[in-house]
Amino acid sequence: MKNPLVTGHDAREITEQVSKLLRDVGNPEPPLSLQIIRDRLKLDLRYYSTVDHSFVRDAVHAIKVAGKQVLQRPTLLIDAVRRFDLRALWLPDRKRILIDQDLHPLKHRWAEVHETAHAIIPWHADYLLGDADTELSPTCCATIEAEANYACGQILFLQERFVEEVMSLPVTIESLKNLKQRFDNTYTSTLWRMVEEYCGSRPVVGIVSVHPIRLSDDFEPSDPCRYVIQSAKFREEFGKVTEVELFNALGSYCSRKRGGHLGTGQVSLVDDNGQQHEFLFETFCLRYKKPDQDLGFQALTLGVHQRKLSTGAARCGNRSVG
Ligand SMILES: [Zn+2]
């Protein structure tokens, strides 16, 4: 899935709302404390459990999931939470954010600020918004969710502050690790912001995928990447490069290692005008514990444009450089 764009008037309005919020809390240094945001907006954060219903007993009239109206008539909140397998909710009338206590702790920060974003985007106020686990990841096709994620990214990464830091560092996995520590967000969301906010002249692509060599039985070759994140320049010039091509390129230089640095390789990609270009790709792998399962792998890749190759060079020119 490639990153959706929030543009035009809506993007500007969201940027203004976020700037105002960050100004109101004194333009803090990273990492952002969520408590000061909650205090400023007088938001009430509660954790719920689908076993203990005490916070989700209320009746609700309308609920949107991933921006789509799913419920019109009054129903019990707990029923809606169960029926749509929600992980986080925003209750506008009570200024309350509800987060499923079973959501992985690494995802709490994004979940809370995603719901906070619904609270500060004026045209989201009329709906009670529920979010399934997939919408809490940094993308979703629905406009309203894309807007919430856009605002969420700006809040957690402090807008221009992050952009300045990205532009002052080389576009490498090492920089990604530093920025992850500094802003205290997840690797995935940091990679995401790093690529989207990169405003230099080189096309950059970020890939979140399974381990490119250790494929599981349920691996789907036609849909191999969890996310492909394109910088503005990459989107403009390499919009026709497919997720399958990108994923297959990883196999040309990645090792079977179970974690850490998997490799660095020269990858050639064809731009939308049919010209060959060389990119430097770098991949590292995180291991995470899935509930009741073995360790899972998540590979994060950064690809940075190096140079244009002579027209008509062989397409399969990928090779490992380390
Ligand atoms: Zn949402």
C-alpha cells in the first residue's frame, strides 16, 4: 500500500491547527510529552477492556470506522467496540479518548495522538470515531483517517522541528535510529515521517515489509509490502515502480540474518520516462513478539537515489555492496 496524500486546503487547515496546539504548549523539545497535550485540550484518556465494560457502557448514536458511517441508530458502545473490533475511540461529547488496554504498548502513543487528531480537526467533531488496529497504523485509505494520521504525524514529530533534523542528517538507517530515539516514536512511524518530510532533490523511498528472505507460508507475493512510503520527488518521478519490483530488489542484497542490518545494495529502478537510475538501498530487521506466536520479523528499508544510469542498461543490475 502506497502512502495516501492529504493536500490542499484541508492539509493547510490541519497544519494550522497542529501549529496552534504546539504553540499553546510552548513548542516543546522532543520527545513530546502526551500529558501536556491532554492537559491543554482537557482530554480524558481511559483504557478499556472488552471484559470490563464500565467505561464503554454508554449508548451511541452514530459511529464512523475508518471514516465510513457504520452505525446510525443508538446502540451500546461495548457492542460497537466488539462488532467492529475497535482498538481506540474518540468520544467528542465527553472529550474522551478510549484505548483498548490490550493494544500493543508500542502502539499506544500513535493511537492516543491519532484520536487527539480527530479532536482538533474541526470537521471530525460530529462523529464518534472508532479505529480498528489497521487504521491505527500510519495509513488508511479513507480520507478522514488519512487526515487524522497526517495530523498525528505532525504532532508526534513536532512539525518543522523534525523536518529540520531530517534535512540536517544523511538519509540512512543510522539517522533513522537516532531520530527514533530522539522523538520517542516507533521505527515504522519514524521511517514514514522521514521519507515523507524529506524535501531534498533526491528521490527517496521507504519500505516496510516482512523479512525479504525468511518468507512465511502465508506470504502473498502479489502484495509483498506492508507499506511503501514515497518522498514527493519519488512519487513524481518513479510513480510507476510497483511494490513487487521494490520487494524483489530487497532479495538481491539482504542476508538471512534474524535481526539488525540485513544488507546494503545498489538497486536500479526505471523512472516514469523509461530511464534507468541507481539507488542505494539499506535494510534492517526488527523482531517483535506476536501474541501466542513465535517472534515475527519486520524489515525496514530506505532507498536513496544515487545517479542516472545510461539509457537502456540492463534492468536486473541489482547487487550487494555490504
Ligand atoms: Zn481514526
